[in-house]
Amino acid sequence: MITTHDLPTFTGWWRGLDVDLRQTLGIFDPKTSDRERAARKADKCHFAQALAAEGLLPAEQVTEEPPLEATIRYLARTSSVLTAVQIE
């Protein structure tokens, strides 16, 4: 599963909308938000590398648009008996 009902959509996660919302609501101060955004950037780089290694992205670069189709294809390749995709 890429995400669940109580987490941001993949697109929202990719764009950092959850971090923005937590800062807007006062859950994160600006310093914490900056750390979270830096960690998210690293996560996206690692994820893009994994997708590229599987031939699902042409390069290991993080794109502006979330690689939703490549991510679903990546998920479909797992050996899991049960796979779920949240409709975005």
C-alpha cells in the first residue's frame, strides 16, 4: 500500500502538503518544518533512485510531478498477496 486513509495522499506527501498543514496549524514551528522538508527531500531522492533502478523512471532525479504511475507499477511488482491502491 502506498498510503492509508489517515495519511496524506501520495501526491500530497510528494508535495509536502502534510508538512505545510502542520506548520499552518501550529503543530510544527518553522524550524521543525524545515527539518521535515529536508528529510522529505532525501526520502524522495531515495525513492526516485529505487524507481529508476527498477526501470520505472528514466533517471534518478526527483521530478516536480509525483511519479504516481511508476509508484503503482513498483507496488504491483511486489510479492505481496494483497495490494491496495488509494484512489487519488
